[in-house]
Amino acid sequence: MGKVFGEKNVLDAFMEQMEFVFSKFDHIVVAFSGGKDSGLLLELVNLYYAEHKPPARVSVYHIDYEGNYQHTIDYVSRCIGKYLYFDYYHFCMPISASCGVSMHQSTWMPWNPEEKDIWIKEMPESAVSLDSHSFDFFEIGMSDYIFQTKLGKWLHEQNNASRTAILVGIRAQESLHRYHAVTRDDDSTCFEGISYSTRIFDDIYNFYPLYDWTVEDVWTANYQYGFDYNKLYDLFYLAGVPLAEMRVANPYHICGVNALKLYRAIDPNTWGKLVGRVNGANFGAIYGGTKAMGYKDISLPKGHTWKSYTEFLLDTLPEHTANIYRKKFETSHYYWLKKGGALPVRVIEELESTGVKMERLGKPQGNRKYSVAYEVVRFYEYPDRIYSKDFRLIPSYKRMCITILKNDTSCKYMGFGQTKNELQKQKEAMETWENIM
């Protein structure tokens, strides 16, 4: 087990965290996806609970994205109801989930009631569904992230809890984004100064007790304690998938496109249904993880600049999709050429040493805290491409090309968040479904 500090390892630290959480909260929720981290989280919570028998109630929930490997389906079935003193919830709801394989849609809807004839699998009889749920907040097509957030409040109220802790199996090792998400230094959102916690609602907090674990720690714990786990990972290993890239999630998620091809070899029966469920799945399986979908070092076609290649790619897209990108790209132009954007000082100095022309406007204004020195800069020209290990932080037409090739209509690769207009469209879609139902 990896060391946290002194002689304490991550397992000892986890058990201390459980002692703290169970002493402060009367309702504990385990978010269980069916993957290695959430599976280990479930086993470790049970390990603590079985030994100490705290008075708090424990709920376990699983959100089913419809398109799972058979091994994942089997593993979830083994875990739901496994420990009789926990409460279990298996949700099969028509929510909006990320889709990184299609030029025509940025999201897809598992368990869409209008597409029942092409569902990838049968809905489990015990699942909470559109027909059987008792949510007061649910709207067809709401995003999976909003659903999970409101679900936490619903579970809190269902259990008449005074205070609810939602345990999420996210590890900081997986990405810088996750590192920042689970190691906050903000007493206004943390619970009693605990950096691996964040407030969701009053008296409802997320905790990330595996944040300091490595992937090797996860498998070491499974081996030492003989925990059950998703046997899909054995097949991933045999297929040569690196430990850090083994993923169990929404099959069309933009982060998992490069692994779609594994369905064909590992679970061909499921693949036959996956490919007909969402437009672009087969293309993603063939070209995911390649230059064709913005992975690795994409090359510039002969005769093009990155600016002209951006325009070429936009012209190949459906008009409504191209317009989404164009609007975001215009915003990027305004931000970096007119208003000015913040970059680390070391990145600014690196760019200046290579001859990139920009105006330095001083330190950022506002309350945002930066871990390193930042300055606001305004570029005189929008760069065609940038040679830097911090490529993703810096505006360029090459970055736009990669965003398009990734089917990233939200432009998260370029640092965009969801806009008010996008939120409004989502709301209108929900209202349409509500009227139909």
C-alpha cells in the first residue's frame, strides 16, 4: 500500500476517514458505478461497518447507462443486495449522458422511452425506472450530473437524515482535473476543513476517501482481502490495456471513445447492439485513440494552415453542429484578442522567448485563488499553433481542430463550461418531454 505520511498507508488512512465520517453523519451513501474504484469503496465501507457497527444508515446506488459489458452487468448484479444491512437503489432513468462519437449529437439518452426497441439490454426488474420512480425533481433528459446531485438530496430526505455523506470513488492520480476536484483548499465548501470533501447542499457533502490511492493500491487491496471485483478488468489486462486506461463507464463518453473497439473483441453480443444505438459508434471504435479523432499528435494536411484546416473541418459538419463550434470559437477570439485571458507566468515567459507577441495586462482581478503566479495577456494575433507542453492552456487554431476531431461540442478541451444558452436548451427539451408524458 502506498504511504500517505510517516508509517501510515492509504488503507489505515481510509479507515480513519471512515471513523470520522461515521461519527459526524447519520446517513452514508456509496456511489457505485461497477468499476474498480467504486467496487473497492463498497467493500471497504462494508469492512469498516461490519467491524464497528456504527448507528448510521448506509445506502448504495448504481446509475445504469444501459450499454454495459456483460461482466459489468454480472458484477453489479452480485453487488446490489450483497450486504443485507445496506439499502440499495438501481436506477435506469432516461437522463442525458455525454456522447463523444457522433457529429450529430453531443449527448445520448440511455433508457429513452421512445427508443425501447433498440435498447442495448433488458431493464432489470428491480430497477427504479421512468415508470416506477417517485422523484419529485426528475425531468426526462436532465443531465446525469444534475440527476446525481439532486439524487443525493432525495436520498437524504428519503432516509430522514440529519446529515448525509456521499462517498465517491474518485482518485486524484487519474487526472489533474480530478486532482483539483478532490483536493480543495476552500473552507467555505469543505466539511470542517477536510480538503477531500465538498458541500452539495446544506447538510449534504461529497467525500472522496480514495483520493490518495494509486491504481496499484486498488489492486493490492483487492488481492490482500480477496474482494470480489468486476472480472472485465481481467479481460482488459489480457487485451494489453494499461492499468491507467481501464475504464468502466457510459460507453459513448468522450473519455472512453478510444476503448470502444474493445467491445468487439471482449463482448461481441453487446457490441452488436451498441453500434446500432448511437450514430458514430462504429467510427469511434475504428478511429478512437487515433489522429482521426484528435488523439496523439495530429498532423496538418498538405497545403493547409491550422486556421484553414479548422474551416475545412467546420464545412464538413452538419450546419447546426458547425454553428455550435463557430459560436464558441468566436468567443475564444474575443476572449484572447480583446478582453485578455489568464496564463501562468512561466507559460507567458516561454511564449515570449519563442517570439509570440502579446500584451501583458497584470495580475488577474477577482477572488479566484491560483497555486502559481498568473498574469492576464492579450494576443495581437490568434496563434495558428503553439509549441508548448502547456498546449491545452494556450489558444490556437490547432487546439480548435483537435476539439472538432474529438466531437467535443462543449469545447471542454478548450476550457469552456456549459453556457446559459445550452442550459436553456436543455431546460426547453425537458419541458417538451414533460408535456409529451
